[in-house]
Amino acid sequence: MAFLAGVMLVGAVLIVCFEIWMRYLVRKPQVWTVEVCEYILFAIAFLGAPWLLKKGGHVSIDIIVAQMAPKTQIYLGLFSKAMGILISVIICGFSMATSWDAYISGVVVIKTLSIPKYYFLMLIALGYFLLLIEFGRQFFGHFKELREKN
């Protein structure tokens, strides 16, 4: 998914370059470019977040945690991963339910382009489902580490 997010970022850069070309050199600006780039940035956030979590790139302040005993650090890790699992389950479930509702009712996001809203909600559900898997993997990693310390 991170690779797909990277490809989408390259696509957004190319779209912006195309828009600059069309606006200032050809004098025929395109109305769809800004909106498509907005959608791409939205998708990148939800596709890239699980990879970022896996790589440990999320923002964290560990100045206090680093001073604690190793076993306490593991317990805090278990707690934070459990909270991540809980939040991911809630948001994933809610976004899936909302996506289904938007699909059934036919809600459309109308700007320059008309796109069914459930596409965006499914991206949220997919992103949080992958986050759920990664939080679970890390939770069991901490749990295994705790069992080895005992």
C-alpha cells in the first residue's frame, strides 16, 4: 500500500506539472486537477499510515518512557498498542457501516467531478483495517517480549 501511495504521489506531482503547463503556457487551465490532487492526498494518508506505523515513523515522545524500567516500557507498549487496536476497530467498523450506507443510498460527492462517497469511506476503512493488523502484530510482539522477560 505504501508503494501505491508513492505512485499516487508521483501522479499528483505530474498532474500539478500538467496544470502549470496548461495554465501558463497553453492558457487553458484544467478544472479537474486540484480536485484530483485533493483526492490523491486523501488516499495517500490512509494507504501510507500502516506502513509508517510498521516502520516506527509515527510521532512519539519517549523521553519519559526511555527512563523507565524495561518491563514498564513493555507494559506501556502493550497499553498503547491495545488502544490503537481499539480505536482502529471502532473507526474501521464505523467507516465500513457508513460506507455501506452511502453505497445503498447512492450519496455522491459533487464538486467538479461526481464521485460516489463510499469510495472515500472505503479508503478510510481499508487504512484502519491495515492499521488494526499492524497494531495487533506489534501488540503480540510486546506480549512475546514480556513472556521472555518473565
